[in-house]
Amino acid sequence: MFKNNIELAAWCKEKAGCPYWYGTFGQTASESLLQQKKAQYPKHYADSRLKKMRSHFGRQVFDCVGLIKGYVWEQGGKIIYDPAQDVSADAMYLRCTEKGDINTMPEIKGLLVFKKGHTGVYIGDGRVVEAKGFDYGVVISKLSGSGFTVWGKCPFITYLEKYDVDGDGKVTPADARAVLRHSARLIKLTAPEQYSADVNSDGKVDAADARLIMRQSQGLS
């Protein structure tokens, strides 16, 4: 499945409770990883932190932008490092082609939110998941009062649109037919496809959505 905003939000939400290690993106904490990162970033791996870090062994660890890169790089349960996409939080924001002030942020799951040197992922309902720091780990918090100042669309994933169920960039009768087949239990749409299909936002994918999609495909809506 192509990388998309709905799965980004869900993947990051599942990582709530994971520890924060600077410079990581979902590796399993171990002594070898600790020594590697301590050599790279000695300021962030001070001796006073090592005992707590060793208690994290066996768990996935992330920093703020690493939480996002971990999803982008995950393939079949393994995280495959991609140097072309290895950017800092600030550099991630610069690469966002769609962005704006936090007060203009649309209600779209999987948008990235930023403040200087830090990023998180919007998961809907006014909440953000973020690898907040060493003392916090990965947490879910309210967007309001969080200090995030701007938002952007992650440049490394696709943002799904309502009506376009098959993700081909067009709204056609094929999208409506897929919804009808799903509602008749002839096929099962994926979670991202169901997000695009539920155009009336009632939490169901059914014939009512198919009718609206058909009208949209014919230019009647």
C-alpha cells in the first residue's frame, strides 16, 4: 500500500508510549545502538541518562522527526533507511509544498505540525502525537496550547482525498462501484479507501456515499 496520511496517523498513534532517543527512527533499543548514538550525539546521551536508556532495551525508540521517517521507511515490518529522506524537523517543514499558519490548518489526519526544531503528527479530534523528548517519550496531546505554530503536508507521502476511492487522482464511476461492492460485502476496502469513500462522514461506507460519489463524477455536485 502506498504511504498515505491516514496510515501515518494510525502508525504514529500506535507508537504512543515508546521511548525518545535522539537520532532514532524506530530501531530496537540495544547496547550497540546506544553506543553508536552516544558516539554520534554525546550531548543527548549523557552518562546521567544511560541507566534509564538501558531500561528501554528491546523497545522501539524515536525522536520527533524519526517518528515520521519510521513510517515512511517501514517496509514489510522492517525500517529501511533512506538517506534522501533523512531530514531534520526544520528541513521537513521546508520540503512541505503545502503549509500554513497553525490557525489555518485544515481538519486532515496525518498533517505535520511544527515549531522550531520539533514536529508532530495530527491524528484528528484536536490531538497530536509527538516524540516529545527524553523525559516524555512518544505522547498524545492536545493541539491547543501545544506551542505548534505551523502545519504542512509531509512531502514523502500521498494525502488521500474524499471521493477518490481508488487514489488515481480522479473521481469516476469506478469509485462509486467500489463503494457499492464494499457495502454489498463483495470486496473489502482498506482503511484509507474507506476514509475516502465515507464522503458524508457518517462513519459508514454505503450506497448513500456511492450516490454522492457518482454525482461528483458526473459534475452534478
